[in-house]
Amino acid sequence: MVGGARRTSHALWGALALAWPSVGLADGAAATEVASYQAPLPPTPVSKTSPASRWASLSGSQCWAETARRKLGVTRVKGAATGVALPVRVTGPIEGVKFLTPGKKSPYGILDCRLALALADLAIVLKRHDVVQVQVDNMYRPRAHLPGKKKPSQHSYGLAIDLTRVKRADGTELVVERDFQGAIGEPVCGVSARAELSDDASALRNLICDVARSGTFHHILTPNHDAAHRDHFHLDIARGARQRIIE
């Protein structure tokens, strides 16, 4: 699909998405329709009852009880990981999706139990887009800070994940660096998002904007944020966060 045909397709898809918006997890129900990335986003303030806020506020014991109840494919890490309240590693599928993480000797494969619950919600969204496998670059990065600031990154708490590519059920892969077609400073989602994109770029936008609407994460950074994110999606949760950000 090229030229005017693509513009017609995006315009039609956007109109359909506005007519039948997806119902995010934050509304208490799984979506039955996948919204176009050009459909409007919900307001930026997030409630205390959003999935991201609920998981971020849990204690370690509450989190582990919920993780065990849902039979998620994670196991507790022996010993401590500085900054991580309850460290775990991914050792099996999460809600039917395989997360390929750094090996068991790498600290980058550690995550906080609360992030594991967010990944379970993420997996539900991924399956709506026929995604069966995700490549993870890192989660826990000890002593990581925000660029140019002293404030710790959520990576330093094991509450952030960087995703580089996804595999769909038909075996095809979408690679963020190759396929996203990002432009720093441009809106990722909503009516102002760029329409002239390849089919693969549109698929990645539909996916990440569906994640944003679900309320599963507080902060989502894409290649449109800055050059450092050219090759991955950054997703995190943060205790006390009150704004949803996707850039």
C-alpha cells in the first residue's frame, strides 16, 4: 500500500477507531477492538486505581502473593539486588507470552516483582496484536540515573523494561530500530501522529498506543523521545506517579 492508498487506509482506520475505541485495562475490562494509533489518547492524569498505580503501590508480600496466585513465570532471586524491593527473574511464559531476558548471570535480567505484574497486563495487550514473544534488552540497571540528572531511573529499582523487538504468531518480527520510523519530537499517538508510515511502523504504533491506553505503565518512551531510545521502547511504573507519558 503506497501513496494515496495508504492515506485512505489510515483515514478509514482512524475513523473506525474513533467509532469503536478499545476498552483499556484501566476501565476494568479487556479490549475487544484494537484502536488505531491515531485515535485520541485518554487524559494524561492517571488514577490510583489504574493498573500501573495499583501494582506500584503493593508491598513485597502483597506482590508475591498476587504473582503466585496468577502463576506467572517468574522465580525469586536468591540474595539481594540493591534498590529492588523483591527481585525476581523471568523463568517461563507470562500470560502466554515469552519474554526473552538477559541470562541468569546478568543483573539486567532482574526485575521487581511489581514489574512482573505489569508485564502480565502487558502480555494481554500483546496477544491482542498477535505477539507471542518479546526481546528484552534490560530491566534492572544498578545505580541508573535519568540522563543529566541525579534522580534515579526506574531501572535502578527494577521497575522499568526496555523492549527491542516483538515476534508475532506468524513468525514475523517487528524491530523497533528498523521499523518504528520515529522522528524526535513528533507525537507517537493521537490525531496529530504522522499518518505516512509503513505497515510495520503502523503495527508498532498501534501496539504501543494500545499499551498506553491500557494504563499498564506510567511512562512510555519511544524513538520519538530522543536518540538514546532509537532502538527500544522504555516502559516503567513508579509509586506515586500521577501522569501518563508517552513520547
